[in-house]
Amino acid sequence: MNFSSSLFLLPVVFFYCFEPATGSAPSGCNSSNSPSGVTFVTGAVYGCDGNWNGGMSAAEVLCSTGHHVCSMDAELLALGLTKEVCRNSVPEGKWYASKVSGLWRLNQWGCDIYGTSTNDVFGCAKTDTADTATCSVLNSRKTMYSGGDGWAFTATQQQQPLDTSELNAIQHNNISSGGVMCCKNGPVGCSSSSPYGVTFVSGPQGSVYGCAGTWSGGISAANSLCAPGFTVCSTDNQLTTIGLTKSVCRGSVRGSQWYGSKVSGADVGNNVWGCDPGGASSNDVWGCSATDTGAASGCQVLNHMRSMADSSVGGWTYPGSTGTNEADHISHSDPSTGGAMCCREGCNPGYYGQNCNMLGECGSQQPLCNGHGECNDGQQGDGKCSCHQGWEGTDCGVQSTMGGDGPGMSGMSFLQDAEREQAMATTISSMGTRKGGSSSLGQLLVGVVIGVVVAFVGMVGALQLNKWMN
């Protein structure tokens, strides 16, 4: 054997190291824990194959960054799922679970619209099961009596009796029989108090989101559903300036959901009742729904009005109202039927540029700059973070070391060689998992390092062997 003959090892080594990663995990799935899955609604709802123990909350590990285990039937409806898509997207023999549980309503067993029950677990399967007629989109449920094929229900002492707490006890250990439903996180304009929402407008003049949730004490109290920097939309003119239209208003809302604003009613002339143009009225409440109301002709963009006449329908009530000041008293108790419209004029948080279409170093996930700095976003900004004292990095995600770090220097500058090498290896292996759970980039870089090392060792060995034989 000579040196040149050892070169045949190099293609083998590098083919192994650069071999493409297998698996077809959709973007909503954490590929580290879920190697495969299905897409229910592109960009919104995914079925992620995988295993977990300890109830549905433990299944969050199967969802990628920016996604969560789907929590409400109404959330799935708002994201575009239908019963037909629910059943037609699932291969035979698989089942995908959500955090939706069961509730007795309308004289039959069905989905818990309030998200407070733990009885049974609803999801999507190829074949419908009984008692799902009251669900908007989910078509199958499992109970402690329908385990098997990797599905089981193990109760703890706190979860007894088991037949009313399956949501907290469900576990899965057969990846070939399905997994969990993962939904994209709510719109950037909605707070953590809002379980889901819809996007009406996101453009250079501002953004409008529908944020589902509950509140009491008038429409101003609904600000709790809006993310920092957003408030309940105030006038029909504001919504028009941002870019909302009536067709978008009605086309963005599904089912019986309705999203209210601070816009109230007024006689706009010619005996037409419509939006109060000056924002001074508190009579009735205007918003967006899938269906128009008769008085909508008096508004530029809003299409549906609520008043005391529809009190208690869908959880909408007006305690203390005289019938001419509904906006000051409107309350909402059913998150499955909608919530409030949240507005922000100008760019979304983290975005900058004249058209608000460039995402800066601040990122778009709250809190911006990891909560350790201020973001210079907006049309006049550059999208960069200004870090608080003691923090650094482009996104203020690195804590400065104490006692001697110079400006712009990270704590890693003072690591010993062994520590630095270990940190580098950790960084390489984790690079691919920072976004969406994909580890392909980290695997590629590690493959390069291993390939070079193995090739070098092989060549040195070949040289020594060739020298010994000659």
C-alpha cells in the first residue's frame, strides 16, 4: 500500500460526512424530535410525528420554534383548517392530537370551546369518530378506553379519576402512528393573553390584527389582548389609513367569530346608521365579521355592528349599559367567538425601512433584543439593537463578563483554549437548531471537521505504513 492508494478513502469519508439528512419534517415540527409529519394548512398547522410522556403539555417538544401544540378548536378554524382537510391530510393508521378536550354542550358531547376541560383528547384522523359534530374542524377523539398502537393514558395521583383527565395523562410511544398538531404562534400584534388571532393588514402604513380573548368593563379593557405597541383600533379613518378594506375585513374572519374596535355608531346622514367618524360616540360597537350587518353601508371598512340587541350571543354582554353606550360596557367571555382588533401605525416591531419589509437584528419575537436592549425599528430606523449595560451582541443575547471586558468584546475572549474549543464545538452543533429546530447545518459543519480529521489520520497512517513496507 502506498500514499496514492490511500486517497481512495477520501471520497468515502466525505460522502459519509456530507450525506444529505433524511426525513421530511414540515417546518412547524422540531426535526430533532419529530423526523416526519404532515401539513394541514401551509404556514399555519402541521401534524408532527413523535413520542412524549406526561400529558399534552409535554408534546410541545415536537413543535418547532414559533409553533405550539394547537390549543383550541376555534384557533384551528381561524388558521384555515376544515374538517375535510383534517381527515384528508392524515395517512391511514395515524392520529394527531391537540390540546382540545371534551365538553357536554348542545345536548351532545363535543369540543370544549373554552379551553378549560381535561376530559378526552380531540385531534385529526382519517376516519371520523362519534361525538365530534359540535367541533368546528376536529374530527376524532381518544379516551382512556381507546388507547393502543402507542397511545396510552397513565394517571398520576393528582389526575384521578383518569376518565376525566385524559388530556393530562396522554402519552405516545409509537412514532409510526402519528403525534401532535402544531400551530403557528399568534400574530405579533396579540399579547400572551390572546390564545389565537388573525392578520387583517400588515404593511408600511401599519398593522391590524384580530386578537381572540376575553375581557370585562368596556372595549378599552380589551387592550389586554394587544401586544406592547398595539392598542384597540380607535377610528374607521385610522383603519382606512392603515389599509384595511371591507373585503379584507370580512374575508379574514371565519365562522361566527367577530373582532371589535373602539368605533361606535352614529347617524351619518340620509337616515343611514354607520360608524361615528369623530370617535365621540359610544353607541353600539363596530368590528369585522364574516357577514355584514345592514348598517355597514355607513362605514368605510368595518362591516359588522353589535349592540344590546344581541346580548349574550357568543359570550358578548353589556352589563350596566343603557342601550346607548355599549362601547363603554361591552364584555366578552367566550374566546372561541373572537375578540378585539389591535392596531399599530407604522412598522411592526423589529421591522424597518420605508416599506417596513426588512427584518432587523432585533428579531421579531417578543421581547425584542432578548429583552436586554432597545430596537431602532420603524421607517426611520436601521433595525439594530442598542444593548443595556452588561449585555452585548447584535441581538443583546450575550452577557458581558465582569472585570475587564473591553467594548465590543464577548466573555468568550477570556476562555482558556480547552474551554474555547468546547464552546466552538457546542456552537457548531447547535447552529442548525436556533431556527425552527433544524440541525442540518450543524451536522454539515461537524461532518466537515470529522472528515478532515479522518482524512488526515488516514494519510499519516498510509505514509508510515508505506515507509515501513519499503
